[in-house]
Amino acid sequence: MCNGYVWDYYGDNSKSDGLGIELLLFIPMALACLPTILYLSITFYTIVISMGILVLLAYTTRFGRRQKKLFDLHISDTKAHTKEKEETK
């Protein structure tokens, strides 16, 4: 039963997968706001570029932290990638 609920309030698995009424309401609202968003983006292009750079910096920082964690794991245990091969023999 798809009734458009995002959360299951009643415990009868009546969750929506997000493609119901929520999407039908979001698309017209997004299209109605598109000219205003484009106008403001062009007018305040320096802010838009700054925000884009901050988002890219955040993704790069997250990637760097994940890689550092993996690198530190392999430094502390130099045979981490060969243990599985030795156990299967």
C-alpha cells in the first residue's frame, strides 16, 4: 500500500520509497523556483563559486581522511593484505 508516507508511523510497512507524492510536489516547486535561482546565481556568482569550492574542499578532505586511515592501518600491520592469501593456502 503506497500512501505517500515517508516514515512508518503505524508499523504496517506503509513506507514510501520517495517516488510518490513527494516527488510530484517537489518537481513543480523546483521548476517554479528555477528562474529565481538562476538569476541569483548569476548576480552573486562570487558566492556561488566560493560555495562550490568549499563543497569540493569538504569532499577532498573527507577522501583524504579515509585514505589516511587506510594508510595508517597498513603501516601498523604491514602484512594486512597478505594474511588472507596465507590463510586460504
